[in-house]
Amino acid sequence: MSTLKKILIVDDESSIVLALESLLKVNNYEVEKSYNGKDGLVMVKKFKPDLILLDVMMPFIDGFEFSSIIRKDKNLRDTKIIFLTAKGELSDKNDGYKKGCDDYIVKPFSTEDLLFKIKYFLD
């Protein structure tokens, strides 16, 4: 019996969080969610996800700082991180990769593309 792969969504836009949660559950992922970086850091330690879908612009702790913190934690550093963000400039993408993301997807995005990338990282 295989266990479901776990994905944590960290985004302050509730409509995006709810849409992602529905999409991921229908595709047989276990999902938890957080609406800001501060709560997300608490959740990531409890939930221990296989992958984090992470927004950049959020209250308290932004996605870049969040990613940097995760990459410094020996228990979490191998967790896959995909940024899902409206910040689409080349400098933003460079910052994302420097802070440790595995992939960087600009909103609006294709759900098929997102699912393909999630499957790629989790299989």
C-alpha cells in the first residue's frame, strides 16, 4: 500500500489556495495549507511535506525568506519547493533559484503544467 505524497500550499490568496487544494486532492495528494510564511514555517515542521507550493509576496515572511529558512534546516532541506507567483521578472526568477527553489512558475499558470512538474518532482 503506497502512501499519498504530501504537498503544503503557502499562499495568502485564499482563492488560489482553495483551487490548488481541490486540484491536488482530486489528483491523490495529501494537502495542507497556510496563508502566510510565518504559519507556513510552523506547518512545514508538523506536516513534513514532500513538496511545497510557495508564493513569493506574503505577509510576515515572504517566499524567498521562507525558502532560505527551509534550505538551512537539515530535516527539511531536501523538500522540493515550487514557487507559484505573480513576480515574473528575470531578476525575481534568479532570486527564487538563489534562495533554493526547485522550480519557478509565474501566475497565471496552466494546471496541466503544474501537475506535470509536481509529478516530475515526486515520482
